[in-house]
Amino acid sequence: MSALGSSWSRRRAAVAAEAAAEERALQEAAIEAEQAALAEKTDDEILEELGLPDPDSLEMGDDFKAFMAKTVPGHLRKRALRKLWRSNPVLACVDGLNDYDDDYLTGSTGQDAIKTTYQVGKGMLTHLLEIERQQNAVVAADDEVDHSLDDEIGETADTVALTVPDALPVDNVADVDDTPPMPAPRRMQFQFEDQTA
């Protein structure tokens, strides 16, 4: 029942999302049509039609929210924001405490370039060189062990005569099957106790 309910819930949510997307598309189309009609007019005509004051005449404390509406053209919105920035001393004061004032490309060492062993595509170079040195040491140790074993085998072969048994006849090779036999399939067995009522 929960799977059925969840599928209907997903379907209802999808239908609601489609309806919201259609409504949003209609609103955006209406805004675009209104902005296209306003693009042919001058700034004074647009401000008069929208019932907005001249952005250059606004002062600190005035309401700038009306210029943030979607129907207001972008260039008028920017003029109002510039005036807001200049009119409010809190916004216009650059005190150096803003996070975006610092140059984070230089790191914490000042204005000089940072020196590091990091290489693009290789990472920290000293770490890689140490790993390579350890691998070379292991390979060299393995080579020494292999050479010493070869020397010991050569000495043993000189002192002991190896006997090779006669080869098996080749005729019966085709008859020999090396694959192990398949196990018998197991069957489930049920045991019931006598039920007395």
C-alpha cells in the first residue's frame, strides 16, 4: 500500500510542478512583453508609467524596493542601486574589513609567490620521490635474493645428479578427464511433526 501511495504522491507532485512551471513561464512571458514595450520609451516615460520617482533624486531613507521589481528595466534598477550605494555612508564606507578585499592568491605569506614542491599532475613531489626510492630499494633487494638463489641452484646442480623419470605414454592422454565431477543437486527436505488437536 505504501508503494501505491508513494507513486500517487509522486504523480501529484509532478503535476503540481508542471502547473507551477507553466505559470512561471506565463509570468516571464508577460514580463518580457512588458519590458519590450518599455524598451521603446525614454526613461522619463518609463518612470511615469511605472509610478516611480527619478532614481537620481532619491536620498538616504527613501524606499528603493520599488526599483527591484521584475518589471523595472535593468538600467533603471542599476541607476537606483548606484544612488543607494552613494547615499548611505554605511554602504559607501570601505573599511578594509570585507572578506573580498584580500588577495587570496598570495596565501598567508605576504605578497610574494608561494614556493611549494607541489607539481600539477604529480602532486607533492617529495612524497613521490620517497615512494620511488623505496620501490627501487625493494627491487634491488629482490634482485640480490634472485642472484644468490641462482648461485645456490647452480652449485646444487653440479653436485647432485638429477634423474628424470621416463615420460608417460601419450596414447591415453585424451581419455583422461581433468574436470572434477559435478556435485549432485541438493533438494530441500521438509520434516513435519505430528500435529495433534
